[in-house]
Amino acid sequence: VYRTKKLLSDIGARAIRGRGTRVWSAVKLVDEREVGDRVALKDSWVDADRKREADILEELKEADDSPYYQSRVQNGLTTVLGYGDVLIDSRPDHTRSLLTAGESPPTTRDFIALRKESAAFEMSASVNGSSRTSRITQKMREQAPSNTPIRTFIVFHDNMHSRSVFEQVGESLYDQKQPYIVFQALSQAVLGLY
């Protein structure tokens, strides 16, 4: 069990749709007492059918046992202290159970075409992992009665509430006031790609 101390980042939680990621500095609790150094606690909603970040980091660490690779991994990847899916009443906190009581959500939604002055507008939706865009022009609107529904399929991926605890605690680049620190961090990220 961990006690959160300070919000480090909630930039991922500001969007209407997304992973809702928040990162906190936290400290471990043992018998209601804080023990040990501060850690980073990441709270997010991840795609239910994907590997967890901690599993991917472990695979990266085991990918090559050469000393050069291992030194890069030790200096470049964060250390996972623990991770898991969030349970509520001994059941996984899952969007399917949370929003639809375990049932499949409807896959269609009716959109009413509205007459507008603009020449066209676009509707975007993610379908089976690929982005689809429909363009509805003013001419199409004028040909259809004002209350004609436009049928669009919307697929929402099931998400699982997950938490990870990392040994290293950083600061958000958004909070940095000195440009050289931002550029230094970005240059290190670019070097990490090679």
C-alpha cells in the first residue's frame, strides 16, 4: 500500500478520451507508517488486451545480456517495484463492468445531420484500431431531410484500471522553467532512440 504525496503529472487525464494517466510521488505504508524513499506511482486505464508496461520493460531488460546493452538499460529504463490491475470488491476495475455491467456496449449510434452554414465537417472514429474519417458535405445535408440520422459505427476498446510503482521519481517537463533542462531531457530521449 502506498500513500500519495504530490501530483507529478495529470496531463494524460485532461482529455475526454484517453488513458486518464496520473503520476504521483508516493511513499510505502507499513502498519500505517511511511517507510522508505519516495517512489513514482502511475495510475492509468490501459487497453485490457495489451501487455502491461512493466512486462514490456522486463522484456527489454532481458533482450540482450551483453555488458554494453545492460549498462544502457540500467541507465535508460526505470526500475519497476510493483504493478497490477486495480481490484474493487475483489473484481478487476474494468470499463466493461463499470459502464455496462459486464454487457457488450452498443456498437452503433445515430447522429442527426444538422444544417449548418459550413461547407463540410468531418467525423472521426477509431474502428478496430484504425482511424476512420467520414466527410459530410453541405450538398449531402441539403439532399437529406433535416432529421435524417447518419449511421456511424463506434468501437470502444475495453480498458483496465492499472497501477505501476517505479523507483525513480522525476519531474514533469511541463513544470520546468529553464529551457536548457528541457532541451537536455529531449536530447537524451533522442539519444535513447539510437
